[in-house]
Amino acid sequence: MHELSIAASIVDYAEEFASEHQAKSISRIELEVGQLSGVVTDSLVFAMEEAVKGSILEKAQVVIVEIAGKSICNKCHTEFDNSDWYTPCPNCQSMDSEIVGGKELLITKISI
Ligand SMILES: [Zn+2]
């Protein structure tokens, strides 16, 4: 499962961050997951629960914020939310659109 390796790299990053800041523990970590990032939020939550065991994040609160997918229609320039790759433009029904948001997978905040 792809989410397990993501969870493992989040833990790695947090441990590096903690040692850079000479922190003994992390109380909270916040992640942003775009709906179009290919990451299933529920799977990531589950993967994080496993990955944090015995790590600096073991006692941390893990907050995952879902970011809506956003596209701009190439024909009529309407901006619209799309939760998958196959949503047509709500204005002109065109499938010709560009994804402008929702592909991110970011660590936005770490509290020590
Ligand atoms: Zn359109």
C-alpha cells in the first residue's frame, strides 16, 4: 500500500525536524492532502497509526486536512471543484480542463 510508504516518510521527516530543533517529542502534526493527490485519506490515517509506533510521533495528534480538487475549464475559464479526474465543466460540460489544486500532499505544521 502506497500510503504506508508516505506515512513512513512523514515520520522520517518529523524525526529529522525534531532532532534539528532538539525536541524530545512532537505534540501535533498537520498534513494537507489534496483530493487529487492519489492518496486515500482513510488509508493514510490508518497507515499513520501504524507508522508512528515507537517514533517521535507516537503521542502526537495527527491532523489531516483534505483539500478539494480544483480545475479551470480551458474553454470557458470557469473554475470549479472536482473531487476526481473526470468531472466535466459545470458551465459548458467540457472535459478539457486543467487541474489547478488538490494534488498536494504537504506537512503544513509541526508543533513541538
Ligand atoms: Zn467550461
